[in-house]
Amino acid sequence: MRHPLLIPDLRELIRDGELAGLRDYFAEHHPGRVAEMIEDLEDGEGDELFRVLPPRNRAEVLSYLEPARQDRLFEVMPAQEAAEMLHVMSHDERADLVTRLDEDVIDPVLPYLAQAEREDIRRLTSYEPGTAGAVMTTDYVTLPPHITVREALELLRREAPDRETIYYCYVVDHKRRLIGFVSLKRLILSRRSAVIEDIMQRDVIFARVDEDQETVARQIDRYDLLALPVVDGSDQLVGIITHDDAMDILRQEQTEDILAFGGVSRDAEANQESYWTGRIVEAVRRRIGWLLLLFIAGTLTSRVSKFFHGVTLDLRDLEIYVPLMIGTGGNSGSQTVGTIIRALALGEIQRADGWRVLFRELLTGLLLGVLLGLIGFIYIFAIHRSAPFAAVIALAILFICMWSNCVGAMVPILARRLGIDPAVVSAPLISTLVDATGLVIYYSVAMVILIKLAGG
């Protein structure tokens, strides 16, 4: 509970029907804090608290609530109240909410909205999910190129209260084609008689409506932009993606990558729920597919062990260190996979870098193997007083580290070349494959060294 001292007071105000007191209290708090208080209350109490808020405050608070709770609160609202809230919501969040709701919930609300608002919702919800068009907002400021700074500031004063952001003003021609932009700072510092066309910046970084949302978000992050304009195939300005939306996109994509990296299905709904709100049945459904695949792949390890079981080599202690070999290879491979997937996501590794990456990870595996192998040799020799057996452990660790690093590096790169998301080729799968091949390396080294010594 995030606000334990406030909750009893809130409950008392709700019981006493002190609506005016509640409104005054919440007017002094950030919408995010109010949302936290609502979530700390029981569902019925939180819903009652939400209904106390005026429409504009409801819209602000709603954006900080979990999507499932947003949907439930909207579904129980009278149609006219719901329309009033949609009217003051930011355009992109309004479209997201409508997209999630069933038609029988949203259809009674739409007649209470203006035609322009209905058209805006229809247009924003028509874009393919995961694209720039699906996450952009149409709540921005445009300026014609021929007006003066004084006229632009007057226009800005009139439009600012109804716009999500005014820090960038986009300059469009008579066909709404994007030709430049001017920042609020530039407007304030320029001469009032200056013409927008003369002070605007013509080199505009923009996105296309059908571009992948993650690519667009990374552009905003890379160039440290407050917003990025989005244009259609005719270069007409159709929306913008703001910095806070870009951060939400990156967080969503990172959530998907982390789930996939752990071998969990990348369902879209998984990103919309917290750990506690997610149902156990859904968690099982998302995990079972990869676990079955890993279970089948894990049988390779037992088959390798069975194949070499008949090779006693007069050293029964050999099998004691199988977990050490498996753990070393799996951990080394998982570390490499995490490093490579991150580098691919950030664009640090390009298509032509495959051999460079392989060489780098091979060298890394060699150095790790030498260090771990040396420690392993000293440890095993101290216990068994057998230099040949210690050499088997040391060399096996060396070769396993080199091999697992190469596998962990190349599998994500090959997946990217085949058009498969590298995060889907998860660490558990690579770890399982490295387990099986690591045992082959371990027993093979033992056979070569110990049988040769026995023969000599």
C-alpha cells in the first residue's frame, strides 16, 4: 500500500459523503498520486472516488490507472458522462481506450461526441497495431509559413489550452504537407515582425504512419526530441508521437523482450497487466509452450549421458562434475545472448558484423575459459591429486566457454537474418542446447586424454 496514512481518512470522507472535500483534496494532488490512492482502495471505494472527480480530472487520472481498471470504470459510466471524459482525453489515449472496448460499450457513447471527434477516433483506430499511426496523437499545433511571429504567438495562445504539447509548432503548406517546424523557444526569442518561413527549421526528422513503433520511439530517444511528427505517403502531417509516449513504447517493447528472453510467450495482453493482476491460468498458458520445447530439447542431455555411460575410463568421479560443466556452459551462453540481443536492439550490431562478433565472443570465451579452467585445475587437483583428471576438467571448461559464447552470439544474429525476433530465441533454449553439446565436449576431452594416458 503506497498511501497507508491517507486511506482511512479517504474512507471516512467517502462514508460521510463529503464530495466537496474530496474534490478540493484531490485538486491539490498530481493525477498520478490520485490514481495510486484509488488503486490502494477496494474496488467499490476506488470507483466511488473516481466518480467524484470532474470530467477533466477523471481523464487525467484515468491515464495512470491499469488498462483493465480503465476499461471497467468506463463500462459502468453513463453514456453522456463517458462522452464528456472522452472529449477532454488526449487523442491517442482516447483511441487506445476505444480500441480495447467492445462495440456494445462504445456505440452508445459515440453519438454524444462531435462529428470531428468521432472521425478522429475512427482514423486513429484504423492504423495497424504496432505502427507509428496507431500510437500517434492528432493533438498538435500547425502554423502556415507566411504569418509573422506575432500572429503565430496569438494563434498559440488561443490553441494552447486544447493541445497536448506546444513546444514544437509544425509548419505546413496549403496541402498540409510538412515543410518545417519552429520551437516555442525560437518563437519567443525571435522578432515579432519575423516571418515563420524565415525562422523555421527545414530539416525535419519525421516518421511514416506505417513505420514500426519501436523504431520511431528509438528515433525520439536518439535525437532527444520532445515530439516526432508523423506523415502519410503524401508527406501530409497526420499526427505526432510525444516523448512520454515513446518511453511507454520502449517500456512495452522491453517487457516483451524480457518475457521472450525468459521463454514466456509475448502476448500483447501480457504487457497490459502487472504481476499481481495477471491470472495464473494465463501465466501457465504463456509459459507452457517454451517449457515443452525445452523439455524435449533437454532429452538431448540425457541421451548424451547415456551414450557415454559405458565409457568408465576408470574414473567414476567424472560424472560428479557434469553439473559443473552444464552450469558453466549455460551461464556463459546466457550472458552472451543477453549482451548480443541488447546490442542488436540498440543497433550496435549490423548485418555485416557477424564475423566480427563471432571473433570477439570467441576471444572472450577463450579468456574466460583460461581463467575458469585454471581455477578448476587447481581445485580438482587439490581434491583428487590427479593431474590428468584436473587437466580434463580445465580443458573441458575452456572449450565449453568458447563454444557456448560462439553459440550464444551467432544464434540471435542468424535469427535476425531469418526475420525472427532474436529475443524469441530465448536464453533457456540456448542454455539447453549448450548443455547437450557441453557434455559431448566434456566426455570427448576425457576420452582423448585419459584413454591416451591409459594406452601409454
